[in-house]
Amino acid sequence: MDRTQPVELVNMCMIMDPATQKVVVQDKTDVAWKFGHTFPGGHVELGEPIEAAMQREVYEETGLTVSQLQSCGLVEWFDQPAGYRKIGFLFKTDHFSGTLKQSAEGRNLWLPLSALNRDNTAESFMEMLAIFTGQATVATATIMNGPLTLSTLANQCDDK
């Protein structure tokens, strides 16, 4: 039995400014889902380490250099008819340098987390935000870009 399958790897990062308690949000214009605020992120290139991909995507989209990334959890989507899945690795950090710049992929700005809601964020972003803020660890959709269902893994890797 062949256990391999086509997998698309993506990532997203919540960048928090500890001085202002605001996060970088991007209004992506090149997406297949509902437009709205989201965090910077994108695709992992073939052979590229996940952390390096996250740092590259953040820099390309925002002009910020991030470090000390913390893994928050993951999101996965399934495309049963096509026989593949997409896995999204979610990170956060408050270690960055540089000045926020605008991107061809969408407008970037700093906002307080409290300003994000279902009406002004991208499709399923609020479920992903629950992972970034520690309320859940995994979100799954049974169809590509479909609604996400949250779950929490029993053995989280917290500092003991």
C-alpha cells in the first residue's frame, strides 16, 4: 500500500509588537477565500526548512525580519477528489526588526487583536486566531478552503 500523498505546505505568522500590543495584519488580494485581515504567510518551497520559509515569507510580504519563532499549532485542509492535503504551520513572535512596508500581496498595518472579528477577517481566520492565542492547537477542514473545526491535542509541548 502506497502511503505517500501530494501535500502543499504553507505557513502563517502572528507578529506582536510588545510595546504597543498590536499585531501585523495583511489584507491579501490574491486569495481564493473571503478577503479580510489575516497574518503574513505563504508557501514553503521545495526543500526549504519550515522556519526559514516563515522568515522568508514575512520578509517578502512585510519587510520585517523575524526571529525566535514559536510554533503555535497547525491547520490542515483536505481535497479528497484531488487526493491531496494542505498543511499550514502557524507561528508567532514578538522578536522582529525593520519597518513595516506595503506589499503587492495586500495592504499591511498594525492593529490590536481586539480589532479582529469575523466581519473584517479572512475566511476561517478567527479559528486560526484561536490557535495563535493558545485556545486550540489544530484546525481541520474536510474540504479545501472549507470551514475549520478546532481541536486541542492532549499532550501540548508546554514548558513544565
